[in-house]
Amino acid sequence: MIIKETSNRASVAYERGDKFRTSQRQTASTGCNVTLLIGHINFLNVLPLNYGYQQTAQDLKIVYGVPTFLNGELKAGRIDLSNISSIEYARQADNLLILPKICVRADCDVTSIILISRKPIETLRDDKIILTSKSATAQCLLKIILHESYDAAPHYETRAVTVEKPIDDDATAALLIGDDALYIYLHQPENFYVYDLGKEWHKLTGRQMVYALWTVRKNFAAAQLQPIYEKILRAFQFGIEHKAAAIKSVLPTKPFTFAELDKYLGGAIKWNLTAESLEALKLYYHKAAALKLIDKEPALQFADVH
């Protein structure tokens, strides 16, 4: 992972197995008397926030990683606050609080969480399906959809999935998320079936879907959290207001056009956590608990920030 100390533009690399001790943290100039390590899922679906961090919050210490990695870092206490898979909140609810106002959600089509299959989804039964190791929310979402909508009971296996060969020879289908999924959605290969899981969830429930939440460990005091929460909101708002500049900043390194990302960000993907979003999230947790994908439906507890 990378811990990016943007206050001096220095970057320090740590292997995943290394231990990062809280006592070794250096104080960031956040107006607080304690340093907060902030996780950030550096997918395109949060490009505005990433751009906002770079432009307006250079004193924050950011740890970058895929969702499942940051889920584990938060659980282990190696980071204090992060956007994480929404299903992970249910698994760590005793130790986490939700930050209000922000999330990653889609009203219907999400376009960056897909099932790619060799045969129609309605014909899947006990086939082998490969699950990307990057996301916990998408794994549970797929299992709910296939069970409830299609009465399927596939054999699931988690392993790396690539754009170049999205389905291994020994499997019928594969789950992809993030930038890889978006690329396949926009450039669908011949002789494969591609299904948008946001659309499938909406067909099943009529609801939107919340894919990620911003959460903080309960042992981080609210008084110390407030100024950092305000920085995050300001960074997010700056990135949304300067979406065109944010998109242009990544075009040299991403296989997408400006028009594709402009439609995706703020079109398919939305970031405001609403009352309707929370009701949809509760339904997702209810269905996940019914399939024993989580131990129980969690109470939604929020950090005391505004």
C-alpha cells in the first residue's frame, strides 16, 4: 500500500505484511492534536474526492488500496477512517460509526460492477463463478441476486480476475468491479453476456444500491473528527465542482474517453447518502443476513459530526 504524506509530497511504501504502529505516526497539520490515517479506495467512482484530496487537503495522510484491503486495515486498526465496502460495515458495526452525507451509490445501473458470463444468467445453476478478490459488497450482492432472482446455487471461487481474460477456462462466469468492470461494460466482448448488478438489484427490489460507506473507528473522538470530516466534505465538493478537471487529470493513464467518464461520474454514480439510500441499505443487509452472508442485520450508527 502507499501512505501518501501529501504535506511534503513524500510517499512511503509499505508491504502489506508490515506493521504500522500508531505510536510511530507523525502529526499532520489538520488542526487536531492527533493524526488520523484515512483509507481511500482509489477507483474512478470516487475520482472527485481523490482530486479534491490532491487539491485542497494535502495535509491529510491517505492510505490507498482496493476495498477488501482497506476493510482489513480498518478492522486491524492500522487506519482510522475509510470508505469501505458497505457489507463490511455490517461485519464491523460494533467498532465503527458511519459518516453522514456521503456514500457511493447508484439509482439503477452502476456500470462498474458486472457479471460476465458464457451463457445467459437465467440458465446458471451450479456453475463455477469466479469472484474478484477486490470487493466484499459485490460478492454478497451477486449471491443475493442469483439466489433470489434466478434460483441458482453456483460454486463460487475467489481469485484474481483480469480484463484481458475475464473468465478462466474452468469457469462459466466471473464477477468484476471497479475500473476493470467499467471497461468491459463499455467495450463488451463478443460471445459473452454482461450483466450490470445495479440493474439486477433494481429489478429484484425496485431500490437503489449503496456500495460504499465512509466509516470511522468508534474510539476516535468526535471532537477530533469534526475538522477532518469537514476537510473530506470540502474535498469532495471541490472535486464535484471541478469534475471536468478531475477527469482530464486521469485521461492519460486510463482507457476511457472524457465523455465516458463524464457520463459515469454523477450519472450512474452518486455520492449523497439520503434517507432513501439508508432504507435500501437496510434491505441489502436484511437479504444478506437471510443468506447468512453476515451474522446479523446491523443497527446504523452515525458519527456525531455535522
